[in-house]
Amino acid sequence: MSNSLDSFNCRRTLKVGDKDYTYFSLVEAEKNGLDGIAKLPFSMKVLLENLLRNEDGRSVTKADIVAIRDWIADRGTAGHEIAYRPARVLMQDFTGVPAVVDLAAMRDGIKALGGDPQKINPLVPVDLVIDHSVIVDEFGTPMAFKRNVDLEYERNGERYRFLKWGQQAFKNFRVVPPGTGICHQVNLEYLGQTVWTKDEDGETVAYPDTCVGTDSHTTMINGLGVLGWGVGGIEAEAAMLGQPVSMLLPEVIGFKITGKLKEGVTATDLVLTVVQMLRKKGVVGKFVEFYGEGLANMTLADRATIGNMGPEYGATCGFFPVDKETLNYLTVSGRASDRIALVEAYSRAQEMFWMPGAAEPVFTDTLELDLGEVVPSMAGPKRPEGRIPLEGIAAGFEQSLVKEYKKDASEADKRWKVEGEDFDLGHGDVAIAAITSCTNTSNPSVLIGAGLLARNANRLGLKQKPWVKTSLAPGSQVVAEYLEKSGLQKELDQIGFNLVGFGCTTCIGNSGPLPAPVSKTINDKGLIAAGVLSGNRNFEGRISPDVQANYLASPPLVVAYALAGTVTRDLTKEPIGQDKDGNDVFLRDIWPTNQEIQEFIHKHVTRDLFVQKYAEVFKGDENWQAVQVPAGETYAWDDDSTYVQNPPYFVGMGQKAVDVGDIKGARILGLFGDKITTDHISPAGSIKAASPAGKYLTDNGVGVADFNQYGTRRGNHEVMMRGTFANIRIRNFMLGENGREGGYTIHYPSKEEMSIYDAAMQYKHEGVPLVVFAGVEYGNGSSRDWAAKGTNLLGVKAVVAQSFERIHRSNLVGMGVIPFVFEEGTSWASLGLKGDETVTIEGLETIKPRQTMVAKVTYADGATREVPIICRIDTLDELDYYRNGGILQYVLRDLAA
């Protein structure tokens, strides 16, 4: 077994049925020196087990394990760093493609070293779910689903061929084809196991199911008692290749739940309340764990809804312990009976099974919510934490119209004629009503609720307003099936909520174009149109370029607002519309009862349904089966592809790592200020025609209309390196005192101003190494793999900053770029750097973690200065990565040997 040490003598055998499992007992570990650990939060027990099982004396030491015992005293404020090994990795197609590109390139690399390409496989299980590419082009018709799927395959053929090759070529790597569902819902309904098992050296080891994912909403799986969160591509690749993910022991905020939800209040209302409370509390970078007697009144789908929106309240995760409800859900969703028995036996043996009346764990801090106080709500118009009770929506919009959108109050009731249509439009009219996204489409109570509300509206003859773009994009085929079987899909179809696709649609901006006359009126008249969606994000400009005010709402409310057609009406008091006889109909007249919703769920959401829909989940529909891919253990790269290219990481790489050379006479590529985010560094969003990436695509025969965006071209390093440091808001202080925005620099000694990419290529041609200087918190924000990959490919050997964001620092090391920090009180500005200096850093061959080095700066006038800098390679593992040129090269040589 990989675990070579057992300092707390806690390795034991658990018998479940007629099967024996090896496990690392927390109860025994407590007796053998880890006193008091029974009081730890459940999520911390998961981390403790992880360290006990992986103790090797190098990446995980006895001191790391003791640090978790000591957490009870310091409550996570000590900031101890640990090496954590998740059981598996979850990916979606946008962020997963680069990882598969790297694996494919590693196969070519090992072949070049004379090794066996079959050795290159993920070392932990990886599931990639294709869910980010469907766009709502067609809606409101029975043909919408087929038309959108056809367009999806047309646009993404190259990427899909590549991923299908990966599905066939790699062991431990599964692809869930397009049209199946959203990665988080497929994870909840099928992939997640709560307790994971692995056969090793003739025995079966059982341990908590844990995962990292390349999508921030991976946190949804915490509802199932599975510890999981989103990471960047490089951490995901490291985990996939068996390397630990470095993390700090977190503070854990306990969120106490009491009481139960009132009649007519939904899980969405609850999650929007939780988001608002936790944002106010401030939980960024912390774990949140839910506890208290109210858990007994929460379905698993309700818990998953809260877990899902971890990124919106800012926490690393929102964890729910395993209990009776977890076992119920595993049963209904079709998990194997021996797995369910193991989950119960293991959780009880580890004292990780929650029961009403259980002792409360120790937390860093706590807050509390009585479910009975939650009221119907929406969040908007531009922030997920901007929750407003339903009765305040109309008044809130009116305020925003003047304050945020700078419109004259006299315009509030004005209407404008829509050319060629028999309706007019005004501010606050609902242009998009979308039942979409992972947050809510996993929850039968709100989807059945939406269907029943539609049925009640149809009986009274209510119709959706003609200017509303309606859509239903469920998170899994199970949802479509129970809506169909219960007869509720017919009711939804009748008011325009036809199935448009399975996947992330409106929530990530894949809402598709609005009908041309509606779009034209909105833009010509400067209308503030509204979107109402059951999603998790409503940031400005995210949902649709035409729709500025976006509200997060439960699916039944999405249907209600499609009928009302505006957010300027108070639906708690004013009529939603008129019935066939002209009588006013109010929202309360068509809102279904909790009891009716539960009866429908009981009757139609069954175990058989899950078993049937997930029986052949990796097979895909006829479209996927028709995708032709060349067989072969290495990928047949297409040199003409503008989506997928073989990256140059392993070109000319030898069997042994070459000694790290010193950095001599390096030129400066950029002088950057404080808090440069990974969004500044990494390519994102649309590709401009005049940019280096735009020129590359044009030169390769791609029309501007087909540029797509950086996200879809993450598998092509030629596009991505051209977009690195090219953000329109990044400011390089080499260009004048206040710097200049956009990705520009000055090439020396020619003093020519050019794009950062062009300068980097010029220096590469001249054989000149590069360094980058920055201020405090360099690389903060989300972890973005291309922020480090692009830096490496541009020829940057070192980044010297005042401080780094933790994950970007480790990503740089993972890509073979060495991070240094100045001593306290020193900065590039205090050294008087202008960007025309050269920099030499010697002694890299014998460098040690956190060693103080010297950067020799030669100024333009020939003067020199020796500047102390501290190496931020922090661990011995990281030193190995750096000496090998990066984590991929390290793993490749290791496997080749």
C-alpha cells in the first residue's frame, strides 16, 4: 500500500456483509495519541483520515497529522500547510480539454524517451462531463432540443473528436458525452459514492469519497457528505497524476440549522438566504459546515442546492455530514446496495455519522438560521448575495433603474413599440426566463413545483408574454424523464418551457441570441431588460449582452415571471394576469401546495428511473456514437487544427533532468502593480481581431465570426500564449509613470514598443531569458492554469513579487517558473526599476526551499546593485518539479524510469 507509515497505529479491518475492508480508524488514532479529535468538525475528520492514510514521512509527516489534532486549540488560525490527496477528479469540457491535451502530449513524450505510452494514464479516477457547450439558439418549440444539439456538434466537432479519443485511449478516464447533464448533477446522482474503495496489494481499502473539480460549483457534492471543491487546471492535473494538492488547514464556520421551511417556501429561497448571510459573515477561503436539529428536515437535494453555491458565498465548501437522509438518497438514486451498506458501516465506525441530538463539534465561529424564518425571495439585479424578499422586487428594480442604471424616473412606465410585432417593451420587462443550471435542476421539489404551477396556469388559460425567451435545460436526463412521465413536461411546453438541451446554458452566458426585433428595441431605446433564471450567477454582462438586470429565482418563480412578463409588478399583491374570462389571477391562486409536490415526487422520482437513465451513461446518443476518431495509444495531432495542438513542453526532453541553469542577463518583460489577478494574466473572454491571437486565427483561415472565445480554445497553446498578459486592463509600468493599459511592453535594447507576446518571441529568437516584477498578492483571484502555462511558454524564467497568492505561486513552480519575493520593505519601485535593466540570479543549481538568494541588477547606466530575494519554492516536492522543468516533466520521467 502507498501508506508506508502508521505513526498512530490505526490501521484496522472493517467487515461489511461478507467483505473485509482495510481502513484507518479515527477512534484508534484518538486512543494512540490524537486525543480530542472526536470533537473535530466532520469535514476536518475527512482531512485527518486523508493524512493518516497517506503518511509517508515526506509529503505527509507525523507533524502534519498532529497539526489537525492541534486545530481544536487554534481553530485553523495557525495556517499549517498540508499535502492533500483527493480520491478523484471531476472535469467539464472547457477546463478539461487542456488536461487531456497534456496527457496526450505526455504519451508522445514518453515514446520519445523510449518508454511505453500505455504507462501514461491518470493515476486517480477522472470523470469529464461535456456540459458547457450547448447554447440556446432555438427555444419554445418541440424542435428546440434537436436543433441545439445539431449546432453544438457542428461548432465543437474538433474538441469532441479529441475527447472521444481520450475516452478510448486512457485508463482511469471516463467521458460523459454531451446531452447527458451538468457535471455537478451527474456527480451527485451517479459518480459520487460517499465512501470510496480501492484495491491495493491484495486488499480493499475504504476511505471517504473526496474530489476536486475544474469547475467552481464542484462544491455541490458536499451535500452528499463528499468533501469537494473547485481548483485550477494545474492542481487538477497534479491530483490526476497522483501528486498532492497543497492547502492550508482551514478555519471551519459552523452554520446551525433549526426548524423547518414554511408552506410555499422553496429550497432556492433558502439558499439565497444562506448566501446573503455567509457573504455578510465573510467566509472566503474557509470551510462552512452545516449542523443542528434542522438537518433532519432537509432533503438531500436541498443540501446539495446549498453546497452548490459555495462560490457565491465565498467558502471553499459547504459541507453536510453523512446521515440517514444520505443513505435514503443513495438508495433512491440507484447506488449499489453493498456500497450503501459500506457507507453506513464506515461512517458509523469512524464516528462520522450524524444523528439528531449528537454533540456539536468545535468550530472556529458559528452562525444560526431558523428555517421557519425563510421567505420567498429572489436575488438581483447583479449579485448572487443581493437577496430581496419577493414583495420588494418591483420597488427594488425601480430604485436600481435610477441609481444603478442612471435612467430618469419618468421613464419607468414608458413603453416602446417593437417593429414588426404587436407588442411593446419597457424597462423591467422579462426578456429571458430560464429554468437552468446546476443549483436548482437537481432538486425535484422546485422542478415538480414549476411543472404544477404551469399546469395550474394552463387550466386558467394564462399564457407567457410574447417577448419572453423561455427555456428549460435540466441538469440530467432523470429530470426530463420524471417531468415527461408525470405529464408535467406537456404543461411546461404549453407555456414555452420546452426542453432546449442538457447542460450549463443561461447561467454561463450560453443563453443564445434574443429574437432580433426584441434585441433591436432593447439596444435602440437603451432599455434595462430583465432576466429571471434559476441559476447561481447573475453578474453584469454574464447572462446576455442585451439583458442588464438579472434575478436568481426558484423554477416556479421563473415560470411565474414568464407569465407576468415584467419585474415591475409586486406578485405578492398584484395579479399575475387574467384568466379566459378576464378575471384577475394571483400568484397564490396557481402556487402548488408542498403536499402535492411531495406526492408527485414520491410517485414519479423512483430508483428504477435513475438505474435506467444511468445504465449506459458513457455510451452517448447517436451523435456521439457517430463521432469518428482514429484509434491509437498516441493522438494523431492535426497540424491544421486551431482548437487542439500538441504543446511543446516535452520537446527535446532527456531521460534525466538537466541541471538547472542560472538566469543570466535576463530582460524585464513587465513591471506590474499590486493585486494583479490571474484574470489579468490568463487569456479569457472574446478574442479581438487586432490581438496577436486574432492575427494567428486569421492567418490560419479562421473568420472573425468563427473565432469563438479563449475558453473553447484552451487546447491550443498557440492561441493561449498569445493571449497571456493581453488583458485590456493589465497595466505595465515600463510604459511611463502611470503605466499603459493593455498587453504592451518595450523591447530592449531596441526601445521598440510592442505587444508582450511579440516582445517575448523576439527575446526568444535572441536567446535572452525573461523575468517579471510585480507588487503584493500577485496572481490573486481564481486559479487559472494558463496564467502559469502562458508565463512559461513566453520564456519567463522567474517572477519576483512582494507577495504571491498561494495557488498561483504553486502553479508557477508546477510549470517550471521560479517565484521569488523581495525582503520586507523592498519593491521594484523602491529599487528605481524602469524596465531597461538586466537581471542575473546565480546559484539555482543548489537552491533549497525558501533560501535567500541575490538578484544582481545592472542599470542602463552600468551601475549594479545586489538585491536579496527569497526563493518561494516551499517544499522538497516542489523542488523536484522545478529541477525537472515542471510537474508534467517530473511525472513523465518518473513513469519512464
